[in-house]
Amino acid sequence: MASSGEVDLDDVRSKLGLIIRDRRVMVTGGAGFIGSHLVEVLTERNKVFVYDDLSTGTMHNLDEMDAELVVGSLLDQDLLQRTVK
């Protein structure tokens, strides 16, 4: 159990696993620091697509994760529509 003010990552991981599983999930900004940690948890029970323009995130943050990386901007409507189909 985490002390006051700290996040218990195992607790978050187990609760997220109960809520989101067996889904196709797209994480925008998933190659960044926070997004990559979310991707790590979600890939345990889901098919995850990471949508990131890599302006601040890096592909290295996704090493050894079973997620598909789509490099692009959310402003690119054509790419976005192709990704979510």
C-alpha cells in the first residue's frame, strides 16, 4: 500500500485491468513519459495503438511493448480516420 500522496502502481494496474480488457485501445501521446506507462499497463490485456507525432516522446519509450506505433499528428484527419477503422 502506498503512503499518503503516493500512487500504488500495482493497485492502478489491477483496477485498470478489470475495467479495460479485450479491447482495441488508442493512446494519443503514448510515446511520451506518462503515455508510455499507460501503454505498458494497457498492453497486458488489450490491443494497443499508439498515436504520437514524436515531438516530445520517443520510440524508445515503447521498446519491448506489444503496441503498434502510428507516427502522425491528430490534425491529419486522413491518417486519423485510417487508424481508427
